[in-house]
Amino acid sequence: MEKHRKVQFLNYATEYIGSVSETDQAIIAAHVECMRSGDFESVRTKQLRGPIRELIVGHHRLTYFEFGSGLYFVRGFRKKTAKAPKSEIDYAEKVYKIMKDSK
């Protein structure tokens, strides 16, 4: 039996999810639940840089990383260009480094 991961939404991710429609919130929640239960085959993700990845849900993107047994969702944004904004990747890396250095 797959061990469930802890899921943590940081403030910016929570704010982004709260700003989208209830329908999109439900779709995002379903994708996150799949990931929490270890089912990464049912969702689309993409590695951005090092441990930083993005969850792809329609035109919504959530940057995240795995740390220990947890998934940490850092920020969300609406996809407008072919590449993820460098500032989103840099910010997620900064958060990851802070967490890694504090352990």
C-alpha cells in the first residue's frame, strides 16, 4: 500500500487557488489528491530546475517540490507563455533552499 504524502500549501499557492473559479479549485484539488496518494501517472507535471517542478492543470500552474515525505506547493500562476517565468522558479528554489538548510 502506497504511503500518503503530506501536502503543504504555502501562502502564495493558497492565495492563487482561492482566486480561481470553484470549478478550477475542485480540479486542482483532485490533481493534488492524486499526487498525495502517490498517483503521479494521472496528473501532468514538469521538471523546471533541480527539485522544482510544476503541476499542470489546464492553464493553471503550481510550482512545487518534494521534501522528505511531503509535497510543498509554493505558488500558482496562469500559464501565458511557453516557459515558466524565471521568477517563479527562482522563488521556489529559494523556499526549497530555506527548508533544506533549516533541517
